[in-house]
Amino acid sequence: MLSRKKLINKIVRLKIRFGVSENYFLIFLAILIGVLSAFGNWGLHFAIEFFHEHLFVSGLEVLGVADGGWKVYLLPLIPMCGGLLLIPLEMAMPGYVCGYGLPNFLKTVNLSRGRLARRNIWIKILAPAITIGSGGSAGQEGPIATIGGSIGQMVAGFFSFNQGRVRLLIACGVAGGIAATFNAPISGVFFALEIIMMGDIGLAIFTPVVIAAATSVVSTRLIFGNERLFVTPEFSLGSFRELLVYVAMGIVIGCFAALFIRFFYLVQDFFTKLRFPRYLKPALGGLLVGLIGVFFPQVMGDVYGKMGQIFQFPPIWYMALALVLMKILATSICLGSGGAGGLFAPIMFIGVVLGSGCGQIATTLFPNIVMSPDGYAVVGLGAFLSAVTHAPLTAIFLAYELTGESQIILPAMFATVVGIMVARSIEREGIDTFGLAREGIHLEDGREVNLMRSIKIGDVMFRGALETIPETMKLKSLLQFLPHSRKTTFPVVDSKGLLSGILSIQDLRELVYEQELEDLIVAKELAKSKVLTVTAHENLSDALRKIGSRNIDYLPVVADDNSRRMVGMVSRQDIISAYNRSLLERGLPGH
């Protein structure tokens, strides 16, 4: 059997022999990743069906829920069992199983060298399949993005590519996974570029991503056939005046999107702080989702089939509103408590129901303008998806690819743009970046800025013996001490060694020739008592901003529990050097 090194050498020789350029080789790898992503999607789909059949359907039969009466209230036991089945997985791989994982995936791809564990593939198949298959309110799109991205990283890692190439092949895997899920190649491409690559669109990136998405869809159609996720109603636009109604719907959708983003993380924080055994929280969340499902069964499990039912038999508007609120609550509880899965499918479901309700209200209020309320459900799907994820192109093209109707693009553009504007005016961050923003990471600010925010002062500061000046040291001793030091700034400390001021060479320039004052003035009288400091947990961006505000070269690093007890020093040069090293390690431009 060929070793990895021998296999790589053989591939390199074949490249040279046939004159294959690096760009064509990347296209070949994109095709390979597209095929593998399609099989990853098949694996996740099969696992969800397996657990749905053996957990949910069998559970309904064993508990006799279909018999009605008091047995209906046994339904919550099924998703609770799903939560219990996550316990051994979470114990085996803590931090990889429970909760909504796409924000951490974004952080890894954009800031942490793109290193994804191989176990992401099977754990992101198994854990979400258990949650969704047992009736949890979650989606499969976040997991399939991670699965596809991990496949791309594995291929890149096999050839020991630099970080730029690793990130590109991760994007190929993500595009392939999403495209396979929706049978929609264009949406897969823009999902990878808008959400994963944060809008980093260039020809060198665009071409392999497109090829990976197209290959994945072709492979998926060979496996499943050319079937849509659900049948959508025929779309028709009454007149251009109706576009104003879509604009109004966009405003409503934007408000609901901001509500969902904030409420989702509010529930997540609640479960994080809840004094309850950590491993049992997903089971508790499953129990609560099941209780909601007793009265609103549509919120449970895989929702694609249920969206098709809503297109055919839309609920009356006030029931649609109740269903939207219950789905927001169920999804927030399921993933906030530690259930495994993604958010795309729940977001799409909420958008469909919300759009359907808006369409019915619009038909009642404007019967001469609105010809059919059915199209509002499809436009609502795209608009709500855009407003929650802040990915308008993905949403617009998804609405188009799901319906195949070119007429839908114009209303979708109006509702989507207005929805995202309203949502961002209320909440700047999308649901995938909200949690990262609370850590001080704003991916939209650029990878270089966030790179500085990702590096902690504790990782770069000087921890050895610090050159300090006692506050009682006289000017004469100071002038004798300074020539023997390479530093230009010195912390001044009291008799207990606690920070009391900061002294720089500039502070002494006017006193160099004042010999009569050498025995009269002490360091405390010369030092600045208002000292800018940082802690080891702050980041390079924080430190550089403080250094720039005073045009100084050094900052004392102090303890978290005592702002006068020094634990190190950090200099402007330390910050620049650490930043440059990280640029080189991650393969980012700019160095």
C-alpha cells in the first residue's frame, strides 16, 4: 500500500508529465470535494431518516401517542430520549457535539488557520441526526456545512497546502454540502462566499467553489434523482404596485428577524447559567420542545415536508403568527439547551409561515393589488433567511432555485433588502456572528482586524524579571540607571512592588543638566500617576489602541483582580511582531 508521501510524489509526477497547471489541479480537487460532499449529504440524510424511523416513529407507536387522550402528553419523552443519547457523544468529545456550532466553524475558518478535526465529519452526521430524528427543532444545513468544510480541509491537509488554499477548499466543501442539501448549486456557492468566506469573492476563489457546487448537485441527483425539497406554488406578480406590499412585508420580517436573533441568544444564555447537570440540559430542552409539540406538532423534527404542506394548505393568519412564535421558542430551546443541529431549516420554516400570514393579510387589505397570497410564503422564506443570516444573495437565489420562477426575483429583492436593512438597524449582527461579536470578534471588519482581536496579550507579553523603578529613587540614581537599560519606559512601584506610575526618558530630558536637583527630586514626583494598563485577557487590538492614544511604546500588564499588581509588560514591537507572525502562519495577505 502506498504511503502518503509516495502517493503525493506520484501525483506530482503525473502533474508534471501531463503538464497540469496548479489552477487545473485545484479544479480537479474541487470536483473530488464536490463528489465527497454529496456523499456526506447522503450520509446525513440517511442518518436522519434512520433515527426518525427508530426513535420518533417507533416511539409514537410504543407510547401510543396516536391513540389520543392522555397518551398525547407522552410525546415529550421522545425528544428527551434524543437528548439523553447525546450524553455519551458529548462525554467522549466535549465541545464538539452540543449546541449551534456554525459560529465556531466560522471562527475556525476565518481566524484559526482553518484546522478542522476529522471527527467533525462523523460527529456532525450522528449528533444532529439524533436531535432532528427524535423530533428536535433544528436543521441539517449547519452540520452539512461543517461536514463539507471538513472534507475540504482533509483534502487540503493531505497535500499540506498553505492556509489560503486550505480556506479555499473548505469553501468548496461547504458549497458542495449546501448545494447538495437544497439541490441548488447557485445557493450553495453564495452560502459559501457570503456566510463562510464573509464576502471574499475573487475569480481564484469563485471558480473552484462553483465547480464543487455543480459537481455535488450532479452527484446528488444521481443518488436521489432530480427531486425538489417541496413543491412550491406557482408564482405571479399582479402589478408593480404589489412590490410596495412586498416592501411592507420586508419591514415586518426585519422586525421578527431581530427578535429571533436576540431571543435565540437570550435562551442560550439562560441554559448556560442554569444550575442543572450540563449533560442533561439537551434532554431538558428536548422535553420542553416536546411539550410545545403536543400543541404545535409542526415545530418538531425535519420541517421540509411540513413547509410543502403549508404551501398547499396555509394556516389562517393568526394561527400562522402563533406557529411562528412557537417555532422561534422551540428552536431557541432545542439548540440553546445543547441539542445538535443547524438553523437554516427552522429559519426557512418561520419565513414560509410568516410570509403566508402576511400574504393573507395583504389579500384582505388590498384585494385589488394582491392577486395571490401563495407567492408571499416563498418570498418570505428568502427574506427572513436574509434578515436573520445577513446573506441576501444566498436568500434571493435560493428562492429562485426552489421555485424555478424568474418572476420571483424582483419581489424577493425588494423584501430581502428591506428586511435586512430593518433587521440590521435593530441588531447589527446576524445570528451566525452575534455570539462572536460578544467575544469582540466582528468578522465583517476584515480578517486582519479580527486576527489582532483573536490574539491575547497573555500570549505575547514579557513575563520575565521586569525593570522597575522604586518611587523613592532619586534623580541622580535615575540618570545613572538609564544608560544601562535598553528600555525607554519604566513602571514606577511603591514599597510593596505595586504599580504607582510610569516614567519615560522624555520625562527626564529637561532635568539632565539640573545637577542641583539630583538629590532633591525622586521618581514618584516625575512619574505620571495615570497609567494606561492592559490585562492578559485583553487582545492586541485593545493594547494597540491604548498605545496609540498616548503615543507610548510600552504598557504594563496587570492582574485581573488587582489593577496595580504587574504580571508583565507588552511593547508596540511585541504587538507588531506577533501580528506579523500570525499573518505568516495563516497565509493572509499583507506581509
